[in-house]
Amino acid sequence: MISVLIVNYFCHSLTVRAVLSVLADDPSSQVIVVDNSADSSEAGSLRHALPPGVELVVAPINLGFGCACNQALEHATGEYILLLNPDAFILPGCLKQLLNTMQADLSIGAVSPVAQWDEAGDFLLPPGQMQTPAWEWMLAIGQRFSVFGNWLSKRFRAYAWSCLSATRPVRQRMLSAVHMLLRRSAIENAGGLFDRSFFMYYEDTDLCRRLAKSGFKLVLDPAARVVHEWRHDPAKAEYSVASRWRYMRKNFTGFMLLDRWRQTFERHFPQRPLLFQDLGICATAPVFDLPDHQNGRWLLELSPSPLLIPAAFYRATVAPVRIPATVWGLLGPARYWARVTHPDGRESGYVWKIPQSVANPERMTPQPVADTMQSWHLDLAHPADEAALLGLFQMAFGHEMSPELWRWKYQGLDPLGTLVRRNGVPVAFYGGMPRSVQLFGVAVTAVQIGDVMVLPQERGILTRKGPFFLAAASFSERFVGQGREHALAFGFPSERHYRLGVHLGLYEKVGEIMRVTWPPLHARPSYRVTVRPLERKKGGAMVERLWREMSAAMQDQVIGVRDWAYVQRRYLDHPVTTYQVHLIRFRWTGTPVGIIVIRILDDEVELLDIIAPPQRVAVLVHCLRRLACSLGKTQAYAWITRQHASLIAGESGEIMPTNIPLPNICWTLGIPASELQDRWWLMGGDSDSR
């Protein structure tokens, strides 16, 4: 038996059409629909319209395509699993043909039909392309060097058309989850259906790689047909960008370095697309200037890419002077390219743009959470909101923050974060300050979460209808994740803040902060090293040197950049707190050992920061303990991430928990928590409050 999995998102009429097409072709199929809309009216419409016997699973939130399919698979009982998009529908005989192909060769793990763009079959959609860094490099080169681009474009056309016009099943490297029949045993051998970390896009690419590595074939069967009314919706681009980044990092060693090289290449060489006649802005389907008196084998390629990779194909015996209305209505606002090959081999190229005002895409893109919260007013916080935000801070935390400290924290930022108002009064704020970090050896921009606050009388709503969730989720959607301004976020939340974030699906734990304490060290002056306050005029070179050494030694960690610019701003120019920055050197050679940043308290010395490679930490802690003794303090202590606590504790330190977790934002697509688990180097100086 075939179990059919369909994920609905605000398109119940299309979903019902897909279901009916399956049951018309194979009434014995088990059909499972997962409603991802998180909307009771949409779920109600599905319950009313779906035929009897169809299983409906209503997800409480938008799980994303991959997770919804995984949930549907838990209800499936068939030996074969068909994935089907709601904007696709089966043509008669399709399922039987796919099943026969699968049963004829036990090594086939997945098979797909040829996809028609329209029901008449005038346009055929291309076979899938396996994405690799090498393929991305080829596309980047092709877009900048026309000779290579022309060759690559025509090679893809020849390959794609050979697959679509074949008379027997064709081996593939990649199949689309829009319409794919899978063997259940192949899914199990490949480690499961979809990796849950992919919200939308690339989950099928990842699955195909796993199937191939497990020894299964992937084939395209031209004798089976499905209609896929694919809509080019640029609004989904951010999901594609984010998932692409996750997929590449998961499957290709050294991808980040290769990607950085490719981006540098693209910046240095401007795009030089193939020659096309520019038809300008088109509100209706343009007319191509073609010799309509010529009959023969015409081929039209239509694509959102200047290389026409990928492209939909239209084969005709008369000149295709215009795109049919059935296909034109599926094109969203964007730029499009078309290439027409004449019967005599000549080619004509055209490019045009469809404006936003005339496009009418189906509502298939996940809506930002902010759109669903009608009882609050969400806005971005700006420097002009300072007085209101400081007032909110005092009411939320019970004490004041000085304007000088606030301006120092958010210096040069606009916006500062997300702000929720009720009747014009600020009730919640979720702020963040950019921080350059080294992510496994690669420089990226992160954001340090700070000043998360909710008006006390508004804290009672601990659900996704409350102001905290609206501010936090909207901040994440706007600023954090793949394809956004900041690759990742970090912070030191209170236990209540963290637990609420986990409860609402905003955070995942990737570490925790420990407290290490040492007794003061009564010892004679060291003949090996010297400890001196860092001189601002001469300290820059020393800090830069030590940071380079520390950075090189911690290529497998996530660590905030500790260069001279950071040391000056964070410690030397702090408007409220006085820090001591000490440079430790070897006495006889003058070679720098490292830098420690301390804060003098009533009975303690707090170690805020270290700038040195890990192998020299013991020397720095020894100097710290001597300083604590000379200052007459009872102990020294530091905050540090759990996996590094033993390193700095040494034999004399005592490690204690702080109950301060380290969260990873998981509301938007970003780096998986599993990759960041216990990989951070954070100390007290990395917080915004110490």
C-alpha cells in the first residue's frame, strides 16, 4: 500500500484537489494531511472538505515542511511513501507506473514522475539539481564569463531535455520532495525521512544525499506524470538562503572557507549575463518577436535565472510568441529570462520584469508571527525611544539605568531591538548589540541579547499571545539566523527568562555558565613574569598579537573577537565601571604572556576576561591570585562556560554552577544547537551587565 503525505499551509482548496487526484488514481492509498497553518478556520475548512477516510493532523504551530512530513510519517502504514505538495496533483496512471518501476528494481530507493507545469502538458519542469559548492562555483563563473556561461547553460538544457524526453527511467542524483515515491526501508536505512533542522527547502536535497550514500538509486520515470503548479515566490527566498547554508555546512567539509572565497570572487567580478532583449516591465505576458511563419521544432526555455538554470521547457511546432495565460498567472514579482531556439538552430533571448503591483501569488509563505498578534502594536525601537525604554527598565527591574550606560551599550545602533506597545505605552523590549565573533575559525557577526524586559503587570501571559513572545520572536525573525543580519545570538538570561523562552519554542540550550573561585596566593614576587597595567598608548600592538594567538588556538570554538578596538570600547571606555587591564610578560624576554581584565569588589576580585592562548591560562590565573593577595581580598572568581571551567580552575580552583544557561535561538533557521553545544568561550566580560 502507498501512504501519501501532504502538508497544508493556508491552501486547503489546493490540498483537497491533490487528495482527490490521489484517490482517483489509487483508491486504496492511505492519505495523511498535516495542517501547518496554526489557524482554526483553515483546519475547519479542511475537516469539512476532505473526503472520508483521509487522516488530518493539525499541528499547533507551523512546524516547517520537513517536520510536518516527519509527523505524517508517524501515522503512515504503507510500504511505500509518496510525498506530494498541495499545489501538485496526480495524473491518471501515475501511481501505478511509479509503483511498477519501484518494484522492478529493489535497489531503487525513490522515484519521481515528470512534472508538468500546466495540465495540458505544454510546459515541463526540469529535473532536480544536486547542490554542491562546486556547482555553485560553476554558476558564479558562468554568470561572469559569457563563453563559459553559454556552454554551461546549453549543457544543462541538453541534460534536462534528455531526462524529460526519455522513454525509460533515468538515473538521477536529486529528486524533488514535491512528488516523490519512496521505499520505506530506504527511508529507514538513510536515517529517517527529513532532518528536522531544515524548516523549508533543501530537506529533500539532504535526503537524496543520504539515500545515495546508503546505496539506493534515485530515478525519474518519464512514463508517469504529475502537474505541479509551481509559483515563483521571491518572498520565500530567505528560507532558501537559510536552508542552503545549513545544508552546505552539514554535508561539505570546508564549505565556509569555499563560500567566503566564492563571495570574494563575486564581489571582484561583476555579473555579465548572456545577451537578452530587454522587454522592460510587463504587466501582461509579453509578445516575442519571432517569425511565426516558420514551422518546425521550437523550444522555449523560461527561468528566473539569467543562465536559464533551472528552466521550464516548452516544445512546439509553431513559434511560441507568447507565454500561455495558465503559466503567466503562476509567475510572481521578479525578473525572468526566456530563450527561444528556432527550428534552424538560431536563438532569441528576452528578459522582463513583473512588478509587485500585478502579481497575485498564492498565500504559501509562512507569515511572520507578528502578523498574528492583533492585540499588541509591534515596532522597532529607535534612539528616540530612550526615555520610554529607560522608564520601562526601571519598572521591569526595580532600579535605574543611567542614560550614559544605555547610550554606551547601544552606541551607533538604529534600531536597538523590538518594542511592543499597548495603547502607545511600551510594555516589552527585546534588545541586542552586535558583536564580532569567530565561528569555528570564520569571522561572522553575532548579536548579544540584552535588556529583555516586560512591564510587570503584563507578565501574566506566558503563551505565544503574550508581549514577551511577540518581542522575542519578532526580533529573531528580523535580525537572527541564516540570511539575516546576525548569524547567531548569545546572552546570559535569567532562569525565568530562559525557561519561558524554551517553553515557547524560542530557545535551545547549548551550554551553561560556571563560577570558578580561587583563594589568594601568598607568594614572593615572580622572577619569571611581570604584571603591569596596560598602557593605552602602547597596548594596541600587544592586544592584537595576543588576540591572534588566542584566535589561532581556538579554531574549533565560538569566541567573541577580543582585538584592540573591543578592549578599548568594552573596558577602557566604559562610562560607569572601572576595570583594570593588566599585561603579563616574561620578565627576561619581554614576550607577552597574556592579558587579564579584572574588577575590584569589596572582598573579591572578579576576572572578567582573558586574552591569551589556552596553554598560558595557568600562568595568568597564578598572577590573578597574587593580585588578589596584594589587594587584600579574600578570593578571586570568574564566570566561564562549562567546558572551559576545568582549564582555568587548575588544581586550586573550585567550580560551582551559576544556574545561568546559554541559549541558542531556534525560532528562526540558523546554526543548529547540536553544532554549538559546549563550543562557546564566554566569560563575565562577554555579558553587558558586569
